[in-house]
Amino acid sequence: MKAVVIKEYGGPEVLEVREVPEPVPEPGELLVRVRAAGLNRGELLQRMGVYPQPGPRFDDEVPGLEFTGEVAAVTEGAESFAEGDRVMGIVTGRGQAEYVTTHASLAVKVPEELSWTEAAAVPESFITANDGLEQCRCSEGETVLVHAVGSGVGLAAVQVARLHGAHTVLATARSADKLERAVEFDLDGAINTEEEDFAERVAELTGKRGADVIVDLVGAAFLAGNVKAAAPKGRIVTIGLVGGVKAELNLAVAVAKRLELRGTVLRSRSLEEKAHATRSFAERVLPALATGKVVPVIDSVYPIEEVAEAHQRMEANANFGKIVLELG
């Protein structure tokens, strides 16, 4: 089968598309004919050699954290699906190939309203966003602040926050263009972090109370501002680290506000935890995707043969929403 392979660690030029053996599903798994796969920063890090796939080693290194396609084979224990079902889901890797295996508990059926391209933009972004908001116990009437709103997870989070009952949704980005485009997603405030102090702006927009939940896709560079921007008993969940991994923390403020600081990741979690996150997504978000209440946002679509160009676009932070690879 055809697959993206990391032939050595380095820049986008180390990626190649070549033939690799087709995977064989184990009991409880599905074999899926992949039609499209979303691109994520995790795959850029894997390509550079700093985010290895957990689990068994393979002779070839195939990236890919999410997929959508048709069920090609069903094994014992996975009979809730049938051959030909349209499915999507998250995997620990090897999703950017013509075929992928996945545990049935990590797959969900694709609403008929979504195309392959749209479905490919859903799993990693929306499961991650919903899981982060759930971990922070986001609830009715609260204020949510989402950083890096132009990313796939950021755009998912501002929409899913409403499904959790958020009354006020604020978002940040470094680009005025991305903020202008994000406003259409029912934002109550768009903050340009290149031009203003986001913590001060959050205070202005919330009557000095702050944000109850902060979804941080940046990391260390925003930690001090997050603590300042958080409301009393605020919850901060860090999902992305593009802004660094080390920062100073003012514990006096964190203690005074009784803050919760949490980090989260999907890839390295147990099968049971990922299955729970998938079920929660299916219950809360999937119906909203089917009705169009929330929507996947597609930045661009590349054939699998142009995977290096897709990586270049993401590395340049040029994308607004998801970059999708098509596999036919």
C-alpha cells in the first residue's frame, strides 16, 4: 500500500511516499481504507525526531494521528461496525497510509452530511478540544478563553465551548487576518497578542473577573498571562507547546485565586482513556456536526504526494483551520 514515510529525521524534505506492507488487524480492531487524513503539529514533531510514536517499533516510520475512510475488514470483538461503514478516529500513528488498523473503541461513524475531506478535519481537533474542556469542567454560564484560535484545535474549542454551556467565548491569535476570520464563530472578543496584553484585555471584557477556563495551545510563553487572566477558581489546560516548555510561575497569584493548572495529551494515554474521550465526543459533539451547529474548518487540501508542501504550510503558521491530505 502507499504511505507517507519518514526516511530520516529533519525538514519536510525527509518525507517520501512509497509502498509499505498493508497492516493486519488484531481481534477488536478494524481495517480501514483511508480516504483522507488531517495533518497535525505532532506529525511535524515526529518528523523532526522529538515526538516518537508510542508502542511497538516498525521497519518504516509512517506518521498520522487521525483518519477517515471505509471499513475494509471487521475482526472478532469489533462487530458494532460492518464492512463499508464510513468511519473516522484517532490513532497513535500510521494514519497517513492507504490502510490503517484501529481499535473499534476509537472509531466513530461519519455523519452522512460530512464529506471525506470534512471528516478528516474532525477527530484530533474536536476530540482534543472536547476532552480539554471536559477536564476543566466547563459549564453553563462560564467564560472560556482559547489561545491560537486559527489552529484546528482552537477553532474546534471555540465552537465546542458553547456545547458545554459557555456564555462568553474569547480567543487570541497573532494575526489580525485570522482573528477577523474567527469572529464568524460567535466570538465575544478577539484579542491580537501581537498588539495588546491578552490578560489586560480579558479583564476589560469580563469586568475584571477573568476567564473561568483557559484552553492554551501555546505553552510557556503564555503561562504568566494565563495566571493573570484566570478568574478565581479558574482552570487552565495546556494542550500545545509551540511557545516553549519552561516558564516561571507566580505561585502567590495561583494560590490566591485557587487556580488549577493541567496539562493534557491524547497520543500517549491508555486505550481506555482514549476510548472515553472518543465516546464523550460522540455523545456531545457528533450530533452537532451532523446538524451543522459546529463545523470542521478546512484550510487547504493536498494529495498525499504533496505532503512535504503541506508540512511547509503548517510550519509557516499560514493555515487557518485544518490541512488535509487526500489518499483517493
